[in-house]
Amino acid sequence: MEKPLLVTDFLDRARNHYGDQEAVVATTGDRFTYEEFGERVDRLSAALADRGIEKGDRVAVLDPNTHYHLESAHGIMQLGAIHTPLNYRLTADDYEYILNDAGVDAVVADYAYADKIEPVRDDVPTDIFVTTDADRTDGDWEDFDEVLADADPESYERPEMAEDEVITINYTSGTTGDPKGVMRTHRTETLHAYILSVHHELYDDDVYLWTLPMFHVNGWGHIYAVTGMGAKHVCTRGVDAAGVVETIRTEDVSFLCGAPTVLNMLADYYEDNDQPAMSGDNDVRVTTAGAAPPEATIRTVEDEFGWYLKHLYGLTETGPLVTISDARRLMGEDDGRFKVKKRQGMGVLGTQVDVVDEDGESVPRDDATVGEIVVRGNQVMDGYWNRPEATETAFNEKREGWFHTGDLAIVDEHGMVSIQDRKKDIIISGGENISSIELEDTLFEHDQVDEVAVIPAPSEQWGETPKAFVVPASSDPDEPGVTEREIREFTEERVASYKAVHRVEFVSELPQTATGKIQKYELREREWGDEDRMVGEG
């Protein structure tokens, strides 16, 4: 038997079985059952249909992690329209570019971010603008709740949909240039939600705290999976440590996700506030992604907070989930868990992950030979919006039919990958390859280092040399509590001499995307500004 995989099935299931159960804890203080939430979604679908939105149209959503974003996503997709979430940390010019690139037909924006759309509204292809609070928004915007109140929830008709149709476009974070629109279908979203439900161990009694931005790959798919399981969403307007800890305790949160920077922020709060209780009545699981958190962070989260940490890897183009380090049979005893959890991990269910050389051949599983991670799986994107050439390259550059991530890694005997660097971030100094991630991990062990990013800096002698941008634990770059020389010597004592950091700059903060990724390209542009190109020739 074959049944189409549609993202509308997730809310349908929750309403059918958990209609009288609490679904959403809103930032406004409101609480909605799944039936109440579903009716609001129906009203939005009807309101958008009344304004001419139909299957295939793109509707942009610029909103933090509120119930309005959840309602918008499901309301858009019930029409077969394409949910297009926007990063709320961008500029007006960025939004103008994305809204035109996607050809949006409507915009839903939070009151706190509508002022970034207002300056470009005459330059984007829509005249439908809805905000979550029109009284707090300048310009001609319809009010979200008034729009819902005026709509008949039974008046819209759900169109026929096929699983291979695009249902969401997620724009890349733009760490290497203009954002690209990643097209994801009903099928890719559904299968990704199934996969993460297994590996994140989601159940109907979970209480999920939205610390991960909903715009980021649809909140890693949790807008579907948490809903489909009939679990509870706890919404937030932003991430501050005190608020997160208080909410975890009062709402008995059992699961959250966050970048390593979020974990570090919580660890700092824990130490600065007499080690408060970090959970309510439920045990807490936390998933982090991307760069491996330092061992010290893992120890704090698991041994001090009492949480269970999972580390995954992926990209906007891959769902994102393609690997996970939660391989408990491989952890062994004592500190074996740190060795495993600091790796990006093995391919998740239904996913093939390989590390290949320049000829597309698998590198040996020797935990030493570096190659590029390539992926095949049902959760991988359909392609880039209006970019067929970029799509063709991404899937066929070295090995035909596999998505090429651009991440360089080694792989061990169990097929567990460990990222060494992005291709663009490898430092080539005097002909030797140096991993910036290895240096960052080393520097994280220094007790006066809070955050760090290592990039290649131009060198007349070596072509490139490692430079560390360090946010000191004191938060004051003028009084960092450690000298540049001490930082250099610290790395010289722990890595091969040719790898040691040669330059250090103390800063108050590092440029980051909304999802906590360090925007190294900004640091490289600043460092290489007077050079003809951002690559050394030593």
C-alpha cells in the first residue's frame, strides 16, 4: 500500500488523538489545546485563501518562536502554499533580496521585526502584510488576531497535494555569500520528522522548549515532529539564560535544542548563580549541532545540570539531521562518552554518509585521512530555488547523486565522522594543513577563554598563519585576564608546533548567525581586506 507523505498529517494526527490536551504555551501567557490551536490554524488558512493565497504561492514568516509562527506554518501548508521562514537577524536589504528571490505572495511578521520589512515593502512582490500586533507596528499592516477573528474556519478547502511538491523554502544562513533558497517537499519534511522522532526519542508526554529558531530548517523539523507526536510546545521570544532555566523548571521541560554557544551561556549562568536547579519534574535531554561542544561543556551539561546531551550534524540542505553521535554501545566506560559525543557521529536511519577524496572514492576508515562528507537520504533537499546549476554541482561535484556538504572530515572504524574543517576554513601554512577547529577546541580548554574563532591570517613568510579571535571570560577585551603570549604558548604546549596560534586578538563578541554559527567570513574579510584574495600563497 502506498499513501502520500504530507506534512498536513502531523497536525491532523494531533487534533484527532490529543484535541483536548495542551498543545502550545504561548509567549503571551495564553495556552491552547490541540483543538484550539487547530481552529486558529484553520482560520488563518481561510483568511489567506480569502486574500487570494493558493497552492504553490510563497508566504514569508518573520517571527521568533511564538505561537503565531507555528500557526502560520501550519496554516500556510494546509493551503498547499509554501512556508518561507525568514531569519529575524537580517537587514532590510537582506529581506528585499530574499522576498524577491522567492517571489513571495504574502508576509506575516512579528511586531518587533515588521520595521525591517516596512522600508522595502514597495520593492517586494506582494501587498499582503500581516503582523502580530498592528498597534505596535508602523505602516499599513493587518492584525493577525483580527484577521483570525474575521475568518470562517470552515470556509477554506484543502487542495489535493502530492508528496513530491515543494512545501517549504528555507534560506541558507548566508555565511558564504547570498542566501540560497533550499526547496523541501512534503516527502523530505515528513521523512526527516520521522527520523528525528526516533533519534531524539520524542514521545507524546514531552515538553519541548523552543530555544532553537523556528526559521532554521523549520526548527530542525520540530514544528512537524513535536506536533505529530501530540507533545507540548513551549514558545519563547528569545534566549536568555535566566528565562530558559526558569521556564525549564516551571513548565517541566523535557527537551530542548541549542548551539554550543547556548550551552556555554547556560553554563556561565549556572556558575554565576550558585548552581541552581536546572530541571523541573521531568528529566531533560538537549541536542546541540554543528561544531562539537568542548569536553568541559559536555561535563557541565551532563554531570552538573543532570541533562543528557546529544550531538548531531547536518545542513539546511539535508533536513538537517544526517548524523548523530548518540552511539551508546560505542562509548564504553568513564570518559569514552566524550570521545564519541565530540564527533559528529554516524548516519541516522535511512541515510548514507561517506567521506570521499578528490576522485569521489571513500577515504580509509583510519581516523586520519581527510575527505569531504557526502550524503544520500530521503531527507535531503529537492534542490535550490531557481538555481539549477548550483543544484547540479551540489549533487555531482565528486560523486554523482550525492549531496556534497563542503565539510572536511575523518572517519573511524565504526563510520563515525569527525569534522576537521570547512574546505574554505582549512589553514594552509607553509604547505601544511591546519584545522581551525582543532585549535578552537584546544583554546576552549583555557579558563580565560569564553568564545573563540580561529581563521587564516595573511603571512609574508608562511602565506597563511592561524589567528585566534578570543572573547575572554572577563568579557572585557581591554582586561582579558590573559596575555596574547600566554594564549600562544598555551597552544604550543598542546599541538604540533606548526599548528600553534601565532596571532591573537581579544574582542567583546564574535559575529554570529541567529543559530549560533560563527560567521568566520566576516572575520576573514576584515583580516584580508587589503589583499587581492583571501588565500595565502606561502
